[in-house]
Amino acid sequence: MFEAIAVDIKRNKHNTKGMIIVISFRLANMLYKVSMKRPVFKIISIPLLAIYKIFVDYILCAYIPPSTEIGPGFVVFHGYSIVINAKTVIGNNCTVRQCVTIGSKDNNDGACPKIGNNVEIGASAIIVGDIVIGDGATIGAGSVVVKNVPSGAIVAGNPASVLTRRDV
């Protein structure tokens, strides 16, 4: 846990708002996991998780539920209007920019994307559905991704299509 925070701090250097969002998420995620394992801690965690929600969700405008699985090295640039579904899985060293939406295609928390390691997600990108974004992929700004993206691919457009591939 603390290793993840150390990596997050290193990758968010000179990115104050992103660092605040990511560290707040890590602490809320740790509290959430402890409260799920030990019900006694649920009573303590409720007000603290409420503070997290008010601070990150309403003040900083980044909706990242504490139950979301996000690997170490998570970077949030210009963290405004970010929405990440609780069932989304994000790998290590991923970067998300402003106005990104990652989630399910329906309102009932359906299947969500699984995002690999070292993925870059451009501003205003939308990634929805039961899809896999491969390691080292780059999602262009404004792209709407509804299909799997291979490792090392650069995708853009609406709907997103592969522009080129790199070796990962």
C-alpha cells in the first residue's frame, strides 16, 4: 500500500492536484479494504469515506470510488470531470487526463473495462463496456472506445480505431 503511494508521488511530481486526488484515493481504498475485512471498522470508515467523497468527488470533481482497483503509479493530469466506475480495473503506471469517463454501457454497473499497464488516456476519452485495453496502449483525446485495444496500439476517433502499433 505505502509502496503504491510512494510510486504515485514520484509519478505525480509537480502535479499537485493529481497527487492530492491519487493519495486521497489510496487512503480511501485502504480504508475500504480494511472495512470489508473487519466489519467493526465499517463504523469508523463511514464518516472518513464520506469526507473522501465530498472532497474528491464534489470539490475536486473526480469520481473515483474507493473500491476501484488501480495499480501503483496512477497519474491524473488536470483532474477535472473524471468518472471511473467502481468495477473498472486499471493497471500500473497509467495516466488519465481531464474529462475522461471509464465505465459500463448500462446504468446497472455492468461489465467494465480492464486497462493494462502503462496506458495513456487522452482528454475527454470515453471507454465503456466489457473490453480490454492492452499494455502500453494510447487512447487519443476525444476517442470513444467500445472494443478491445491491442497492446501497444494508438487509437483515436469515434468509434476509436487503431491508427498504429508499437512494440511493447
